[in-house]
Amino acid sequence: MRRALALVALVTLLPATSASAADLEGLLDRSREASYSAEQVISCTTPDGVRDAVVSLEQVGGELQVSGEVEVSSGSGGWALVRGGSVVNSASVETGTHEANPTYQVDDGAEHPFLDREAARYRLYVGDVLRGELVVDGETGALLSVVTYNADGEAYCERRFIEFDPTTPDVVTPAVAVDDAALEPSRDTRAFPETLGTFQRLDIYEDGDGLVFAYYSDGFFSFAVFETPSVVELTDPGSLTLGDNAYSRSFAPGQVTYSWETRDGGMALVGDLPPDMHPEVLDGLSQPFSPGILQRVWRNLFG
């Protein structure tokens, strides 16, 4: 039976690993600990059209609560697995000693007032290619704006505050209650190369239902790859064809999800990386497989 499986990334505002500039690393650490309330607009120009949303944020001492039209991801450090509309498993992915290779060069920053507040703008480059722009609040260290770019210089996603209150809100209760015990670290690396392009594998987890996933980062962008016993079904998907391989694809504000069938079940990729990075990453994973009629009958009967 083809079991529907929704893969949702819990929202964070910045990557789990920071870029290579020491001063910027300190600012990003501050942003994780900042306390505030905010309204955020997310708008992404994707190959399948514009995806946008408005979300409300509250953060106290590293605990973040998000509410709004959609659930989004942006350089996540936490992942949740959702089946039948209920969160059943989750994990907070920590890089530990497995830091991604320093891919990005960060400029020295410049004054950049935002929402009538003192702020600084930092730009992240790979060689001469602009990949990210962060606006950091001078008082609290909160990230007021994040823009990510395609390799051609066109903006891919923008996340910016339209309202910001630096007053510490009441104690924040995470928006989704989950059971961390259902996910365990895994040593099963068969489906997950150590590197995918410039991305480094950081952690692998598995659950009792046969799902295994690995988390990758290049120091700024990030994604998770899931190996599942059955095919991951997306709602109203588009598609991407690379050579002879076809993938189902769905864009949401700040997030892309790919799904494909394999010889042993299914795979999915969920992340925040711009579209020009997708082909190299997908090419390094197990390729899509179209089973014959007998195999399809067997899978439909027995999963």
C-alpha cells in the first residue's frame, strides 16, 4: 500500500551551522538566544511559481513558536515526521564536531537601518557569487531579514520582518508537541553519501517504522534526505526531469520537497537550497525506479 507521508521541517530562522566569519558566527549565536515577537513575510520565486506566506513568531531563549498560513523551513536544525496529520517523531539535529566545510565568505557588514532600528547587513559569497544576505538587529541580534539567491544573482527567497517587538514575550510553548524518543541515531549510511556536492552529511536518524533520514549542510543551506519503506506522496506536485529520471517536486514558502520511487521503497528530500543546487544533489542519491506490473501489485498488496 502506498502510504502517504508528510515531511515537515520545524521552523528556524538560520542554519544549524554558521558561515565562516567569526564575527558573523557570534551574531548568529545571539539571534538564536534573542527574545522577541514578530510578523514575518516569506516570499519565494520558484520554477513552479511564487510561494508566499505570513507567519507570526515568538522566541524566548532559543524556544521558537510559529503560527500562520503554512509551516516553513529555513536552514533548519529540527525535523518532524507527520503521518495522518499527527506529529509522531522528531529530532533536533546538532552538528556536534561534524562541522560543514567553510564554503562561504562573509563581508565585513555595513550599517543598514531596518524597521526604524539600527541594524547591519552581511552578505555571503561563494567566490564572486552572492548567495545570501542577512540583516541583523543591533540591539537584540535577531535576524530581521534573510534573502537567498540563485547562482545567476536572482533572489530566490526573502524572509523579512514587517513587525518587530523586542519585548520578551511570555514563556513560549513549542507549537508542536512531539516524542523525541521515537527517533534514534543511526549508523545506516547505505543510502546517504558522506558528501553531496558541497554538502556534508552531519547526522543520521531512524524510527521504528523503517524510516531513515540524514541531515546535510554546506554551512548555510541545508536539507534532509529520507529513505522510506513506501512511496512519499506529495499534494499537487510538479515535476523535474534530469536525463531519464523523473522526480515529483513541491515548493512551499522557504522549502522544496522532492519525492521518487526506488527499488526498495521511496526517497524524499526536504530543504531550503535554491533550485540551481538541486540537480547535483539529486544526482548523488539513489535514482528513481519504475517497477514492473507484478512488483506494483505486490507493493499495493503488502506495502
